[in-house]
Amino acid sequence: MFVSWNWISELVDTTGVDPKAFAERFTLSVAEIEEVVEFGAGLSAVVVAEVVKISPHPNADKLRLADCDLGDRQVQVVCGAPDLKVGMRVPFVPPGVTLPSGITVRHGEVRGVPSPGMLASEADLGLSEDHDGLMELDGCDAPTGTPLPTAIALHDVLYEVDNKSITHRPDLWGQVGMAREVAALLNRPLKPLDITGLTFGDTPPLDVAISAHGHCRRYLCTRLDGVTIAPSPVAARLRLRSLGVRPINNIVDATNLAMLETGNPLHAFDASSVRGDQLIIRQAVEGEQLETLDGETRHLAPTDCVITDEQGPVALAGIMGGANSEIVATTTGVVLEAASFDGAAIRKTATRLGMRTDSSARFEKHLDPETARLAALRFCKMVLELCPDAQITASLLDKGAHIDSPPAPVAISTSRSYLRSRLGLNAEQLSDAWMDRAFSALAFELRGEGDELVVTVPSFRAGRDVGIAEDLVEELGRVFGYDHIPSEAPQVAARPPYLPPSKLQERAARQALAQGRGLTEVVLYSFESEPFRKRAGLVELSAAGHAEPRLRLANHLSADQTHLRRLLCNNLLSAMEDNLLQGNRAAEGHKGLTIGLFELSRAFVPLASNESAHPAADPGLPPALTDSTARQGYLDGLSDALREGATAALKSTAPLPWQPRRLAIALGERLGGGQQGLVSAPKAVSVRLFREAVGAVEDLCRQLQRPAPQFKRQPSVGQLPDGLIRHPGQVDLRPAWLHTARHATIAVDGRFIGLVSLIHPEVRSRLGVPAEVALVELDLDALLDVTAVPEQGEAPPKFPPSAFDLTVPCQPSVRADDLRGVLAAAGDGVVDGVSVDVQWVSEYADEGTDAFGRALTFNVTSRNPDGSLTDDNITQIRRALLGSLLDHSQVRDGWAQDMITHHS
Amino acid sequence: MSTETPAWMADIDSAALTALGAIEAAATLATLREAEVGALGRKGNVTALMKRIGKLDKSERKAFGAAAGGLRGKVTRAVSARREAIVQAAIAAELADTTFDETLPGLDGAPGHVHPLSRVQQELEDVFISMGFSVLDYPEVESEFDNFEALNIPGWHPARDMQDTFWLEGGHLLRTHTSAGQVRAMHQFKPPFRAVFPGKVYRYESTDASHDHTFHQLEGLMIGRHVSVGHLLDSMRTLLSAIFKRDVQVRLRPGYFPFVEPGFELDISCQVCDQKGCSVCKQSGWVELLPCGLVHPNVLRAGGLDPDEWQGWAFGLGLSRLVMMRYGVNDIRLLMGGDARFVEGFHPGT
Ligand SMILES: [Zn+2]
């Protein structure tokens, strides 16, 4: 949207105001100016010339010689324009002048004939993009030789206003609305638009019937005859150009000028093309078609509104006219439409058909139906000026719901003290008189006694713009200037802020993983990439197992956005692959080829059908509004415009899906040498990555002051190990990437917290890089629910412990922690008051064929808090531990007995 | 009494020769220890000699004892002297060594990296906490009501169009702004209160270097008995000065956001040129930073608060944009691209 300073200056006295300096005030009080543009600058050397004689060019058929009168002299120049004719007045550019377009006119020869200067087109002068023909200065009475900027009001300063900043202000889509703002800011009067001297006939131009009342609130119509279609005078053409509208002919230009001025779009039909004597404004019928002015055939839908004559549509209401009733060169009679169409309906049709026009853009803003009449009158006035032979030959027909039952004016009850207090001003800073003046400059009417005020809102602000006292606060504030409001520290209650435990937990988790484990945090999208899932085999694996439901989007931009992720690890694995593909990081990182990533984010798990009443499920509604009385009270307080939607939205709201806070870790290592798809990971690498992942989880629990996690395989995949509790929305037991033979559930204090797993070999074989990856996915909320380990200041033991190692030959399938558990249980209570702690230290695996080729070494630490341990105590404990392994099926036969006999 | 040399004297001399010879020959502490054990250990030759005293005549015992004891003392002193010599020689040798390469790369212990979004978010949270603001966290999948109607955004508002919002099958949506948490906060706290709630927001729009369909915001909300534009001005200047760690000027321009009235675009003094004029601020000295305003009464109503009793201000800060401004990130898509090298380009730590 452009604001023309020249146009504003016709409506407000702007004497002494520098438009460029004023732009800042405008931005601070009205709307954001994207750019201040100078139109028609740099043309002071260009003068008005009149072509007095035309002769052929001796050496070129397409060129001619034009003798031009420049007032004080005549020149002959070479001209290639086909529309050159004797008597025409055109801009002449003397040699040596550089035009805004960058062209420098030379004193040269054209095909052997001297040409000291040039006759210019609008494009040459930088006034339009239109290169067709010379710029005709018709309607310009200035004597030849007059500098162009003096001859026509060429120079203008334009504000290019950010359209987004005026979407809520329908009144600002016309120059007069902008002028009202300028007048208020300058404290100078706004001149009324000239609608004097119009005489309408007695008979209506046509019969008008409105059946689409929802689409059309007001329809004004009249007729003008005796029209001669011609180009508009140069001043009108330039004005249109400067505001970004292409001049067409005097009638169409008048509709556009009246629209630019008032903000209300208009449409002119060729009277002779309208079939029959009735216009019907109705909804389109399915299958109906209309060829619009741009030559496109539009397929209409019942949500569209059309203007029809006896035989069918002649215009797409509020968007574009039909080709069948276009103003043409032979038009002599014009039927004018000045209507007010519903913004939402126009927006819907314009969006559906991809037709954003100057007209639809304005109607979408919900224009004031009052403005339609003003626009009609201004159109008539302009036509009579542009086309002196024209006559208004009909009455001004005015129909619609807006006329039948005019809306009551909007009046707001408030007080002067309230308006001041919301701005933070007192009566000294913002006086009653100042307030009165500001409101009246903006066309608000004030009544009221003392402090009380009743403010009547002008119709052009009353639609969806100003309706409550807070809106009046804004009106006053912006005219007053927000930069003049003193800032003041608010009085606030001194209360400690609340920081949810989840926040502290996330901070500690980041600390543990980044600082403690050297991992790198990534922040990934909430959408799951289907292409990656397919390529990595995750789709197949989950289909073969149990595909868990995910939330699907109703609209998406790409195949990467069709679903919300139910697990973080899928995206994290994809990111891991990308990072591994980036190649050798050995030189950069301390961990050699290992890359460690983690992410803290929400996952999205649909509620199961029986979970919608789950006490932990979020209802998606403010709690107070779930009660029907409170809800009605709330709805009653809303404006009509909002109430309908709010009622529907409240009614249809279903509980929200689970959105658990998750932590995911991925540790990946690129495997050298192997080929993609054929590689199997060396077991040592797998074990190391898995143990690093386990260590990260252990560190995490320590950092979060939670009990040490327990790692156990699922008894069968999808089955929770005995005794664990798992809540709805928690990590799935069998994600597609789960390695069914190399994984563990993570449990803390008897609760299921998540999973740690190497990636499924099928997934590993499909990655774009030979690599082994360990993944962790765990529920932060579940971990938060576990009681923290209390801290206690205990005195350190006075006596040193006694320790020995035990190396047990066993089968490879034995679980170190099971064996450790057996030993620890056996040591317990052997000697009164002596605690026995057993820790796994190391393992040695013989790759040979011995069924007991694995050796696990445990460190046994015994401690007597009240004294030293005797050699006998140690021997007793050692025997008890060995005794517990005597009949262990996975320990080498006879080994324990042998140890007891010979080494104790 | 005889003055001739006793027979055992030769044995003592021989033992001394062996022991002291081994000690003198020891070049390392380990061989010295061997020599020491070989002389004075349980099976050492000096120890063995000492044991012979019981088999001697009483008359000889004293002389033998003195000689053997002397030998043991001599050996002990020799060991000490030798140990000291070895240690000194080793120290001298180490100090004289010129082969130590101090240019080899460091080992291990390098910390990982926290994402810049997390760092900036936490830093801002701490600023707000220090000024008494609570920090909250609300769902990303929201109801249409919380995201729109509760915020006074009716169905006809352009922001409601399909092209701006990711909708889920079944009617929920991905919140388009952290403002969706405003009514939640009003119900969670007893007024007066002040709170911020950061998080991910989503827009159904195509992406380029300065637009992503997912980005991060931080919402601020203050509810009190009396909240004015003057209060908003003061709060924003104070908060932003704390965030930018320097004195910041702010100014308000009219801006239209349905959930605030009056609504503003807030500009801050250009941090690049200190308002002298530069390309970042297009010579104006001001840079548009965030939308804010006084909470609309309809929003207070949805939050269960009586607008005649309670007032408030709110703002929405673009966290992603702040990260980009602070670190000169020229493509927003880098933030959520998952490339560890991008994150590792920042200082480690939180
Ligand atoms: Zn600057």
C-alpha cells in the first residue's frame, strides 16, 4: 500500500512539513513504512515540447524527424515512436542530461542525421515500466519550454506501507484514511472530499436483487451515459502509476482512483452489454463458469458470489469483472457498481482461485459499508471531470441488509482516568482538552460528564477494529506518541519465582551428557522423515513387529513432515548417519571415530482409545472452561465475532495426545574397510559403544540424584521384565531399531525408564555408511517421578576395607550382573556386621572352543565398620562366595571346589 | 688368646666384597633393591653371616658381633648412598633430556557441546528468574482453542488460514506461537504473577535462510492489578538491557496482534552502530525486535481472570532469531539441521 504525499496534501494542509522527516512520526503512530520512495525525481531538466512538424528520415524507414517547439527555440530530433503526431505535447530531454533510468542523452547523430536531444516515454523518465510510445502530456496547459515538474505535479513522496501493519485497519486502505491520520498528528483539519454538484435521475439504472445476503451487505448502483472512452489526462495517469495501478481508460481509471482515495473498490459495466434489466447478486452454482477480465475462465463454486444479469454471471463479486461486460472503446453508457462484500467470503474465493486483486485485498479487510456510497459519489464526480460530456442518467440505487437494518453505532463507556492510567499518564501530561481534540480528529464523538466518557466510534473504525476501551487507549496513545510516555517500574509482588523440576532436570541432564560424557546436543524437528525410515528399514521392521500409531498431519509441506515422531531416536539415528557420512573426525575429536549426540525434546504419542479420560491426559482446555456455567459466562463476555468460533472450538476440543519429555542418545562409530550393507560390526566395538551408552545413563542418574539404573533384557521382545511399572505414553518396548539380542530395558527404582540398544543389524546394513550405533531413549518425566536419593553427611569409616579378586571361569552366555548378584548375596551376613560389596572388574574371553572359555573377574570388598578384618574373616567370606558357585550350571564344574580345597 | 686373624674374618671380608660390590654395581633402584635384599634380606649373605654368631665360642662372639654389625652398617650406608646417587643421576638425566615433545596433541577430557539454542534459552531464563519470573513449559500439540480463540483470534483472522498452521488429523494443531501458553499460565498461577515460557513453535510455510517451519520463541507474561504502557516500557528496557548485557533503548510502534490491546512492535536501539546509523538498522538507529502489548481482556477472561480486576502485559521473543543475531548465524536451518560440526563450532558448556 502506497501513501501519496501529494494526495494527502490535497486533503490536509501540509505546509512546512517535510514528508521524509514526517515518515518516522507516521511509523511510530500509524503504520510501518517499509520505504520512502521519491517519485519523478531528477527530471527538472526535462521540458514540455510540442511537435510542430514531422518529416521522414532520409536513411531509415522506421525513424522520423520531429521539429519541436521548446518555447524559446525549436529543435529537430530523430524519433522512432510510431505514435508521433503533429500537435502532440511530449517531454523533451536535452542532451547531456542523465535520466533516473540511468540513460544519458547525447548530442549525437542517428543514422546520419543530427539529433540534439530526445522525446521521452514514461519508461525513459522512470515513471512506469511501460515502454509503449511517447508520454503524451495531454491535459497539460503549461507553455512549451516549461520544466516538466512545474508543468505537471510530477514529483511526489510515497510511503510504502507494510500491508501487514494495516490488515486490521480497513479505513487505511484509502488515501483519505491516511490523510485523517496525518491531520490528527499535525493537528490540522481534514478537508472533506468533494462530492458537490452531482445530480442523479429519478429512475433506477436497473433492478437489483440480492439473494446472497451473507456475501453482500450493500449494493449501490447508478448509470452514466454520453461517455467517450479515452485515455485519462497525464496527471491522472501518473497518479495511478505512482500508486502502482496501470492506467486503462478514463472510466476504469476513475473506478481505480475512487478506490485508491476512499478504499472501497468499484466496478464499471458496459451498459449495453448487460443483458436484461436486472442484476442479481447471488451465490454461484456448481459448474458455473465466468471468463474474467484477465481472459481466464474461472470455474465457480457455491461459496463464490457472482453478479449476474438475465443470462448469467457478469462479474466475480469483489474480485474481478467479467469479460462479457468489459468497458471497451465503443462504450458510451456505464453501469457503476459500488458494493460492500463480505471479507471472509471474498478471501475464500480469492484464495481458492488464486486471484489476489487490489479489490479483493481491500474487501478482505472487512470494509465499512458506509464507504461504498462515498466511493460511488467520488466516482461520478471524477467521471464528470475526466469526461465532460458524460451525464448521470439514473438514480443512485442503494440496497442491502445494511440499508434495511442499519447497524447501531458502536459506543464505548469508559472514563478519562482509565484511559490515562492504562497509558501511564496523568491529567497534567494528557489533558482533557488534548484528549477531546485527538478523538475528534480521528472522528470519534465524545459525550459524558466529568470523568465518565461515552465514545462513539466512527463507522469506518467500528467493524472489527475499535470496540472496547482498550482500543481507545491505543488511539490516544499513538496520537500522543508512545515515545513521550514516561517509563515506570511496575509494582510487583516479591515472591520467589517458580522453576519447575523438569527444567532443573533438563539443565542437569545437559550438564551430565555434554560436560560429563563429551556428547554434543542437537535440536531436531518434531516431524519424522518417512524417506529415512523407509531407507533404513525402520518401516519394514516396525511392520513386522508391532507398528505403533503415530500422529498424522492433515497438511504437510514435504514427505519429511507427514507424521509427528513417537520416538526421538529415529531422527537422531538419521542425524547420526549424516554426521558419520561427514567422514573422518579422528583429527578433530578426542573420541577418535566415535560421534556422540543427544537430544532433549518432546515425543508425541496418541492417546489410546481408553486413555482419553486418563487423569494425566491434558484436556486441551483451560480448566475453568470445562465447567458449563463458567463457560457460558466466558462466552457471554465475548463479541459476536469471536463467540461463535469460541463456542465451536470449546465444544470440539478433545484431550491432547501424550507429549512426554524424552532424552535420546546416539553413539556411533564408523567402521573402517567394510562395504555398506555387508559389514558386521566387530563385537568389541559393539560392546564398547553399548557400555558407553550404559555409562552415560548411569552418569545421568547420578547427576540427577536418582538411584543407579538397572539394565535387563526383555524376557521376550515386547515384554516388560518382571516387576517393572510402565505408564501410558512411555517409550515403546519394541521400536523398529531395537536389536532384539543386544538391548536392555532401563529401570530405576522399579520403574521402566527407557531402552538402550544397539541398532538392529538390518538397520545397520542399510545405513549409508558402515557403522555401529548404540541408541538410548528414555522418559525424563518417569525419571523425575523416582524419589531422589537423599544426601546424608556420614562420617567416613575409620577402618580400611579388605579386598580380593575372584576370577570365575564360566560360559559366554552368563550375565556378569547375574553372577555378581549371586556372589553379593552369598557374602551378605557371613560375618556379623561385615558388609561385602562385589563389583565386576574385567573379563577375558577365550575365542577357542572351551564352553567355559570366558573368565569374569570380580573385586570383593569387605568392610567391618567397627574394626579390622581378620584373616579368618576373609577366608570365611571367600569360602562362602565360592560355595555359592559350587552348583552354578554356567560356572566350570569343580572349579569352585578346587579353589576351596587348595587356595583357601 | 691369639692375635692371629680369626677364620671368620675372611668370610666377613668376602661377604663385604660381594655385598658392596653388588651395591656399587647397581645402576637402577630395582637392582639396588636386589643387592640390598641379597645382603640384608632374610636369605641375604650378610644376614646369613650374622646367624653364625650362635655357633661361635663365647670368646669370639663379641669380636664377631662387632665385625658383622659393622659390616651391616656399612652395607646399609652403602645402599643409602647408592640410592641417593641413582636418584640424583636420574633427576639429572631427566633434566638434561631434550627429546620431550611438548607439541603432541592433548589427550581426552574434551567436553561436549550444548546447543546454542539451549544455551541462550537458559541464559534468558536465568535473567528472568533473577527478576522474579517463573519459567514454564507447555505442550507443543495444542487445541485450536488455546492457540486461537482463547487469544482473541477469531476464525476469520488471516492467521487462521490453513497455510499458516500445521493441523493434525482429528483437529489439534502444532502451536503457532508460545502465546498458546498464556491462558494455561493464568490458570496455573494465582495472580499477580510473572512468567516466561520458551519452546518450539511451528508454521506451515516453506523454508529459506531466514524462515524455518519450526523455530523457538520465548513468551513473557506479567499479570497485576495495574499494568500500563509505561510499565511495559520500563520492563522491556530493563529486561532487554539484562539480556544484551548493556544499556538498551526501546521504542514502541503500533502493531496489530489480536491478543494484546494496545499492541506494539518493539524496536531496540541498534546494537551494531549504537544508533549512529548502519546497514543493519537501515540507517534508522532502530531494529525491530519483538511484538508486545497489554493483554486483551478477552484473553484474561479465557484465563479465568476478571479484566476489571486484572491487567497485564505480554511479549513474544524470537529465540532462534536472537541466537542468529548473537552468533552471526546466516541460515536459520543450521539450528535444527542436526550437524554436530555446527554445534561444536560454539564454545562448550552451558
Ligand atoms: Zn545500526
